[in-house]
Amino acid sequence: MRTGELARRIPEVTGKVLTQQLRELERDGIVSRRILPRVPPHVEYKLSAFGLTLKPVLNTLCKWGEALAAGENKAAPEALNLVRPTPR
């Protein structure tokens, strides 16, 4: 996707934050960036092979969040076993 398309799909994000996040995702190998030789230049982002390995995890997390938002998992916050670091 091009940056503009991503911005339209996430209207709450500012251009600065979107650019920063895309750069971090590229640096971490999760997305790849392709510059198309046009005037003005066009940039496209896509999930890298490494980034695609996150799809099952993100899909599960998304389903969980949607169910929570719909009230289907009212006990979910209590059921979470949050591990807190022990003070030293």
C-alpha cells in the first residue's frame, strides 16, 4: 500500500507518526519499502516474509479485541494472567 492509502485506512494517525512507524517497521524487517520511479516518486509498503509470520498472531488478537468490544468476553480482563516483574 502507498502511504496515502494507509493514512486513509487509519484516519486517527498523523502523517508524522505514520512515517515514524513505517520506518521502524521497515528497520525491524516487518515491512518492505519499494520506491517506484515516477515523478513525483511513489513509495509502496508491504509485509515482508518475516512480517507475514505475524499474521496468525495479529488475526487472533484482532478477533479477541472485537469479541471484547462486542461484550462477548466480559470476563476476559479478569481471566488474563498478567505477569508483573518482581521488585528487586
